[in-house]
Amino acid sequence: MAEEVKLFKTWSSTFGLRVVWALKLKGIPYEAIDEDLSNKSALLLQYNPVHKKIPVLVHNGNPISESLVILEYIDETWKQNPILPQDPLHRARERFWAKFNDEKLLPSVWGAFTKEGKDREEAMAATMENLKFVEEELKGKKFFSGEKIGLVDLVFGWLANLISIFEEVTGFNIVGEGYPLLSAWMQEFSELPVIKDTWPPRDKMIIKYQALYDKYHPAK
Amino acid sequence: MAEEVKLFKTWSSTFGLRVVWALKLKGIPYEAIDEDLSNKSALLLQYNPVHKKIPVLVHNGNPISESLVILEYIDETWKQNPILPQDPLHRARERFWAKFNDEKLLPSVWGAFTKEGKDREEAMAATMENLKFVEEELKGKKFFSGEKIGLVDLVFGWLANLISIFEEVTGFNIVGEGYPLLSAWMQEFSELPVIKDTWPPRDKMIIKYQALYDKYHPAK
């Protein structure tokens, strides 16, 4: 059967990027459709009426939404280069950290970027505590998933790019010297053949995040 | 191998209950450990240092946290009475609605229960919109997962119990006449042999939620 694979994403979203990486890892050709979130396409709204968000993967006409759900779908549909291991306990561990990223780590970093005063201090403290768990997970391993990248690496992948952009825009030191394993992983991950050409242009990202930062922290 | 299965939960938590249902569905004997969340056990903190929350399933000494992760682990470990279907697209659909419950539906109902004034109105409006999606999902089906209950039924299961408790405590009409398929499902689900003896005592639940309600809405 001729496969038709389309991916609705944006040029900058980390949630879209993890799906791009999974498709590249599997060697699946796809058509990328970059959405403008200020003017969402009728197709996006039709494919994801509940969340009205990217990414949406459309495989032979069937839409799948929610990036973690999409990653599992990709892994179950195309078996080469597994994203998840076989053992149920290891699968559970990967899913646990993927959820941790989306529900704890990413929101804490976002809070440190967008909030002010005491709220920002709390978000920064939460970020540091969350990153300690991340650092701990890397002990004795090359990648989060072991010798090869897997679900947790794809989901934590945004750190390899956005942390340094946040640091440049805010002037804060987030990862710094305190997380040597994570720092090494960020370097290693971002230069993998399957990853290195996928990063959105850094100059455009700096402009985007500087504008967001200015919006959340208007000059008093 | 002699299996050792322990479940850390509370007497009332919906997140613990969905794991109880999954274990019962699979016919897996387990030891239940009811935690007091105001005085968490050292074992719970050891098994789930990241979230410090129930439920935690401990299988032959290996702890697994996060209820959705536990449900997938149970389904992958014990194959009888599948919780998820085989087809990747159907699996993605079930995972999508499970996430929707935890990230949209449950928070909106909780907001309607705990918030006041305009915030409450917004949470109630979000609840109604979310329940419309739920109602739509039931069209042409006996259970959310089809002819038999599956992941989505286990995850939406709290509705069959807590909605009527919220209605009794708040005096609000949440499901009422507007969601006939959901109302029928709530009845059917709550009386299934595997489910019906698992509900926490209603009188204790009313007392618990009345106290919570009074805390969030102190007399002015």
C-alpha cells in the first residue's frame, strides 16, 4: 500500500519536532505542513477538534493527535529502529519520564521564563529540582534510553536547544556546571545525524523567544 | 515464578481505583496498601520520589508510578482480557481519550467544584464542552472501548461515581438530561461485576467531598 504520511506542525514547536525526529529515525517520508497558530487551517481544526493544536500526524487519512500518542503510534506502526524497548518495565520507565517532561519539567522551565518575582523563584527552584532527577537518570548511560536514543531522548530533546536560547534571552544560568551528564548529553544528542539538521534556525528562535520574553516582562 | 504484586493507593482516589479495576479485570491477586496522604509512608516516598503520589504498583520489587503508565504496564505484563486493542490506530485513540480525561475533563470538573464566581462559570462551561466530546465518543457503542470495557472506560470510570457526589454536594446539575449516552454508560459501567463492589462507600465520600467543598467555599 502506498503510504500517505502528513505532519501538521509549526516551524518552532518542540512537540512537532519530536515527531519529526521519530519519523526520521524510522526513515518514513512525510509531507510537513507548517501551521500559523494565529490563523489555524481548516484542516488542523478538522483533524484535532478537541485540542486544536499541532502536532497532528495524518496516516492514510487517519489523524492522530497528542505528540506522545503519535510517538507510540509511529513505534507500533513502523517496527524498524524501535523508540520503546520490549520489556514492559523498561517501557513503563520511558513512559514515566516522557510524562515527567511534559507535566513537570517543561512547565517548570516555562514558568521560570514567563513568571516574575516570587513565582519565578519558585519555578526556577522547581526547574533545578526537576533537572536533578534528569541528571540522575543519565548515570551510567550514554543516552536516556541506553546505547541508542529512544522515547525519553526524543522527549527531552528540546532541552538540547531551548535551554541555551532561554539562557541567552533571560541572562539566567539554567544548566550551567551543575549538570555535567545532561550537558554532555545535550551536546551529543544535538549533533546526532538524525537530529542535527532538524533544529529551527537559532537566530529566528532568539527573535521569537525575545519577543515572548518582552511580552511576559514588559518594561515597568 | 511467584508473583508479588502490591498496590499503594488511598481508599478514595480515582487514580488508584483505575489500577484496582485493571488488576481485577486481569484476575491478578494483589496486596492493597492504603496510604494516608497527610502522613505518607517511607515506602511510598522511596518508590515514587519524583511525584510522591499514589498509585504505585510494585511488581516483584519493581515500582511503577503514574496511573496511565501502570495501566499500560499491566496490559503488557498480563495478556488476558486486553485493556488496549491490537490495532495501532485504535490504541492511539484510546490513549488520546485517556490523556484527555486526565488533562482536560477531570481538571475542568475539579475547577467547577473548587473555584468561585467567574472562574467557576468558565470551568463549568469547559466541563460541558468536554462532556460533549465524551458523549460523541459513545455514539454507536456500548462502552467507550466497544463491546467490552477497555482503557477509556477505566479512565472515564470516575465519572460513574464522582459526578453524582459532586452534584449532591454542590447542588449543581452536571450530567443531567443533556448526555443520555453518558448517563446510560455510567449506569452500565458502575454495575459491571468487575466494578460494582469496588466503589468507595458513598457516605464516606459525601463527607470527604463536603469537607473539601466547605474548605474551597468558606461561608462569607
